[in-house]
Amino acid sequence: MKSIALNRFFLCFIFFVSFCISAQKQAERDLILIDKDWRFSFGHLYDTQKDFNHATGYFSYLTKTGFGDGPAAQKFDDRAWRKLDLPHDWAVEQAFSEKGSFSHGFKTAGKGFPEKSIGWYRKKITIPESDKGRIISVKFDGVFRNSKVFFNGYYLGTEESGYNGFEYDVTAYVNYGGENTIVVRADASMEEGWFYEGAGIYRHVYLKKTNPIHVIANGTYVTSEMKENSAEVTAEVYVQNKGNYTGQIEVVQHILDASGKQIASVSQKAAAPDFYKTSIYSSKLAVSNPLLWDIENPNLYRLITEIKQEGKTIDRYETSFGIRTIRFDSEKGFFLNGKSLKLKGTNNHQDHAGIGTALPDELQYYRIKKLKEMGSNAYRCSHHPPTPELLDACDKLGMLVIDETRLMGINDYHLNDLKRMIERDRNHPSVFCWSVGNEEWNIEGGIIGERITNVMQGLTKSIDPTRPVTVGISSGFKSGISSVVEIMGYNYLGNGDIDAHRNEFKQQPGMGTEEGSTFATRGIYFDDEARHFKSAYDKKPRPSFYSIEEGWKFYAERPYLAGMFIWTGFDYRGEPTPYGWPSVTSYFGMMDVCGFPKDNVFYLKSWWGKEPVFHIMPHWNWSGMEGREMDVWVHSNCDEVELFLNKKSLGKKKMQQNSHLEWKVKYTPGTLEAIGYKNGKRILSEIQKTTDVPKNIKLSADKENQPDANVVVVTVETTDKKGLHVPTSNDEITFSVKGGKILGVGNGNPTSLENDQFTDHIELISITDFEEKKLASSNHSNQIPSDDNNWKEAFKDRDYKNQAPSYVYRGKFELKNNLSTNTVNFFYKKIGTDAVVFVNGNKITQSAEDNQKYVLNANVLKQGTNTIQIIAPPLQKLKDWDVMNTDPGIIQMITPAEQWKRKLFNGYAQIIIQKDINAAEVILSAKANGLNAGTLVLKK
């Protein structure tokens, strides 16, 4: 046996080598987005039957190669599963419950919900014969979480974290010229963070095809050094050889400017890497008079890396990069391209209203654009590596980034995650600092934290010496991590004495990695504890902490502090401090979960931005509160402001730097007007008018949308008969769309328990009490035996060598709450030839689209117990060890989704639309009782 096995091994090896040699000169790489047309179903955390009997076979996928069972098996029947496109977050689709996780927004998914904690995904793809000889990989940008991946039944690996990108080589398992199946099992039963994290394949998936000699994943590292009027660019490329070629290769590097013009080029010849080895090739290129990347002019270049063999290009890899310099100074703060720049940052999680964590790429751009308009120039990824598209948006829009790993530690789990993040993101010019941890209270102030930081900081510098390292620290600034980290990250003025720490560690630069944590509800101007609403006036969140204004003044007045990052730019799901249920989102954001601004946005815009700003708060709709004294604030960067009520001056006041102005005004309906002056001249004015009742629905595409974007964010509001926005409107609006689809809806209400999404509900119903009876002839296909004798458990002790000519099978299925609008289907799994199906005594005709699908009309079904009978000649075993199917199939009941709807919250709601690829236009319609309908037409 050993001899035979050895011979087989050599034959396979010779075939593999010849296979690889034939591929050396094949086409360049392909990276194909495969987000469309996946199948999805819930499994179960511990009930193996509800988890489709996965990993219950005699041989498991860990026992023998290729033994993926249940949904992991290539031939598993997934026709009854839901069809969807990625990215997908199944948690956001679920209802809310007080039993849900406080930190994750009380959704009925994940932790504590075993029936909604496991998600299965399946995708069928065809790989042509012409791809033989290429390296085929499946690339995932992120799956939350603990994902297992299979390809054609072969187990590829497990990725525990929901924030890492990963890929698997599937070359050996490919069915060339035929169907191939990718399967993912995601387990979101455990939380990684203390904030909403979503669930499922919430980032992109790609099919990658390369030559055996190719640039590895994240296989370039581009740095630059300014020398007078030119930049010396160093381009390292990591090339792997998964073939048997041993000759010379040529590595060609080109730099292209934004117009696509080649401005530098270099070439080198070298020996190819050895079999399954990786070699590093380094080149230097000069760029004359480079256009530097900065926050105002985010100039980008492209490095094109070509691998050539015998003059033919066999791989082409593109890297976007920018040329810029960064520097921290312990006395003067942060410098970008040699110029002092105060960091005006925000912390942010990665979810958005209506869509959870499954953000389309256009939403990344939208959110960064909203932050830029507020005057922000920096973004901290809290508290995990971001999706690649967020960094792309920051590169293109000019937003600096602190890139942060998820967990501190010194073993492979921690350091490998850190390494992968740095290697993936180090070519992004927006990334100016690495963060290796955040608020690790158990270790921050002691020797263990110091040791771990030294290891992680050292590893970081060994991978990328061009950027500094920070840690966000909140439990005092005296010892431990704070004594050894390169850039001190202060989390909150109230947690320690920053000036005292600075005086002790004068050579250590610092910045406020978190500040604020103030509570505010958009459009609310009086605390309402019963309804869980916090006033939008800027206040201390607790006595020892600081308001946004107080925090900014502290950092603005200290040149040695590089700047601060507010907690947070946007509200996010979960962590609804200072409340609990039924609050389901945070109150910390400068904007709500939709991106609608709270009033603090205008304070920051006044002192962070460069344009003149003018904003009055509150609105002036206070029916029933006539005569009550109101706090009127003005946020502006004008020198002076004069306030008027119904054309009567209430006085002119001087604006102090980094401050706001206040008046006490007794409410009278009418017009509140403020006029701003610079150098004695009137330059701006704003009014707040008392409006009439809502009359019209208004729909408008937000200006922050990308031009010609496929996904569009739309603002929904109401206006009165004069066309004025009504800030107190809370009407429920229903929506319909033609030429596209709705991805999600939101309104920024932290206590809203409305659906984020409206999707068809699919219930899979098993057939139970399955029995069989032998038939003497196969000619019984049009009638059901009437007697009740000789029935036995189906397939039990079946003698496959002595089967009856035909069998009749019967079973039961239960339909609960089967509405007349429901669709019920039976997906038959072959247990015999030429099957005939009866339901409740009625013969059912096969579907024209699928001869093993049966549509069960309402007139043949009953509420409660239904019977199904199948007559079919038996299948025959070809080999004694063949495993025969004994599952007759599954009943699928589809309950149609409700119409899309959302209540306005204090005047606004948001709807996110995706255009159909082939539609010339998208028409969004909105209706509500007592209001004139609204329509928005979006042209392609």
C-alpha cells in the first residue's frame, strides 16, 4: 500500500509541476467582485438539526479532506434559501428586544439568540477551463465573525476576528469548466466590541486569479523622502512563486500622476523566487516637483508594478499612494508637509442608519464628506481596522486617519492581526498614526501594559518605521503604557492631569484620542428623562468631564498638544449611555446615526472651518409655551452678533474665540433673527421662524452624495404651506421606488424601535413523520393508495438490492399564520425517479423554472397540519458504499415584506436608495396621511 501511495504522489507531483510551468506565461491578474447572488439562511448555535446537520457525519471536515457536510457540501440543496447581495448585515434586519445586548443596540441577533447567531452563505461560480494553471483565490474583506469557509466541500480555514481581511488559495479544489461552490458559516454569538458590530459578510468578496509568479496580497510598500524639489520614492514589492519556474524575471515599476501620465519608471532583472517562496525587490524612483498629499489638496499617485517573464507581462499590480511628510513635536504638536496642523478629529464606529455595518462604498464617501464639512480633518478608527473603502475615501477627500487594531497582546492572535492591518493599510497617505490599543483598563497603569506596548510598538515600527504609534489611555496618565508609548493618547480630560503628565514626560508628544462623550438628541432642547431625550445644548456629560467647547478650548490653547478626537462624529447603535432600554443608539455624536447635524456641529464648524458660519438654536416652534424664557444660542465665527425677535433688537454681543453667544428670550411666535458682523460689516444672517402645520412631503438627494453614485442618500422632511421646513414634524411616511431598491431607512431617534429594513420573511418548514409503503407496480403515479396499512418509517432498514418497483411516501408539515398573500413552495430533493407529488390529496404540477420545485397554491393548503405524498420508483445504488438521499425536501413559506415606512423625527428622516444597473432613472415616491405626496426623480 505504501508503494502504491508513493507512486500516486509522484504522478500527482509531476502533473502539478507541468501544470504550473504551463501557467507561467498566462494572462495578468483578475480581481472579480462576487457580491451578487448569494444564498443565505440562519443555522443554529447548538441545535445541529437546525444547523442543517453540519459536522455530524462520521468523517468531519477536520477528519478527512473534502468532507464538508450539511451546507458545506458542494451539492447541498440551497434553493429554498434567501437570495441576496453583499455586503449583508443580518443583525440590522432583526427586531429590537429588551433581552438584546445593551452594547449592541438591543437587536435580536447574536449573543443570547442562538437561532439568529449563525448565518450560512453559499455562492455558485463558474471557473473556465482557460484558467487552468493560474492561482485561484477567494478574498474576503471582512466577515463578522468566527467565519469558516469551504470551497467545493473542502475546508479552507477559520478567521476569528470580524475585522480582518483574509483570503484562501482554492487552486487545488477548482472544478474547471464547471460549477464551484463557496460556503461561509459566520458565528456572531460572541461580541468583540462593546458597540454594535453587525453580523455576516458585511464587506466585499472577490475572486482573484493570478499567474503562479505574482505580487502577494498587500504586496507593495511605498515610501517617499523629500529632497529639495523632488521626492525619492522607494517601492518594495513582494513576489511569490507558486510554480516551478526557476529562471529570470523582470520587475518593472511605473509611477503615474492623477491624469494617468507616466512620470517615473525603473526596471530590474532578478532570479524568480524558489517554489512557494517570496522574494522582496526594491526600487527607487525620482518624482520631480511632486504634488503633495494634504487635507486641502489630497493629491494621489499610482505605482504600477509589472512582473515580466521573457518579455511578457505575467502580473500587474496597482498601488495608490501619496507623497507627504508627517512629524510630531513634543513642543509644537503635529506637522503635515512641514506646516503646523492642529488635529480636529472625531472617533467613529462603522455602522449607519438603516444598513448597520453593511455600508455600500458610496456611504463611506458620504460620511467622510459630512465630517469634512464640519471642519474635521482627522478620523480615528474606533476600535478596529476599518474597511478598505473608508481609507480610500479618506485618501481622496483629505482626511487624516488613526488606524487602530482590535486587541492588545503579544501572541500570534494579537500580533498577526496588527501585522496584517499595517501591511494592508501602510500605503494610504491618509494614515498618519497607528494605534495598538484603547482603554485597556486591566493593564494600562502597570508593568504588563508597559511590556505589551513595547512589543506591539516595536513590531509596528519594524513593519512601518515611517509612522508613529499611540494608545488611547483613560485610567490615569502616570505610569504603565503612558510612560512608554511613542505618542501619548489622552482619553478625556476628566481622567487625569494632562499638564502634569506633560511636565513629567516633556519629550513625549501627545494628543486627545477621545474627548467629549457629551449627550445630545437632535432637535431636543429640554431634557426629557421619561422619553430618554437629552437637550442638544452643549453641557458637561458628568461633573468631572468637559463639554465639547471646554474640551476644544483646552486643546486649542496648548501648542504642545497635537489636537483632539471627539467622541464621536456620528451616533452609533448600542451603548445608549446614560440610558438603557428602549434607547438603542448612543447620544454622543455630533451628528445622529443618519448624519443629520446636532447643534454642536455648528460650534465646531465655526472654529474648525474657514468659512463664515452662522447658526441659531433652538427652532422657534413652541406652541403652548408662550411667555416661557428660552435659552437662545448662536454658534458663529463672526466678530459680533445682534439678535432680533420680530424685528426688535435684543442686543449686540461680541464673540470670544472658540466660544458661543447666549440670550434669554421669552417665547413669542414669529421670527427670531440674528445678524453677524466682521470688522464692523454685516456679512451673515439667519432666521428661525414659527411655522404652520406640515402640509407637504419634501424629498432631496443630499449634496454629500458622490456624483453619479449608484447609491444615493435622500433626506425626507415636511414643509408648511409656505414651504418652510417644519422642525417638529413626526409624521409616518411610506415609500415606494421604481428603477431601484431601498437599502434602509432611519431618522436619528435614539429610542426608535421601528424596522430599519423591510424584507420578505422566509420560513423553512421540515416534513415530519415521513413514512413509506411499497407498491407492486410503478403505474400508480396518478392515484394515492387509500388504505392505511403497511406503512413504515421511510428508508429504515431499506434493502437496496431488493427494492420494490415503486414507493409511496407520506409526511406532514405545519403552516402557522399562512396568509393569503404568502407564497408556499415545495423544493423536492430526489428520492426516486419520475416523482409525482400530492398535497392534501391534490396533485401538484412541477414549476416551469425548476422541475423539482412545486408551487403550492392557497386553495390546496390548510392552516395547521398539511399532508404531502410522493410516488416514485426508487433510486438504485451503483456501489455498496453510496450514501443515498433520504430527505424528501423542504417547504418554503415566504411572507411578503410590509411597505417601506419611517416616522420623521424632529423634522427629518433618511432613506438610502440603490439604483438598478439598467434603469434610466429612479423614481422615489413618499406618502402620508394628511400630507401632499412627494416625488424625487434621480437620473442616471
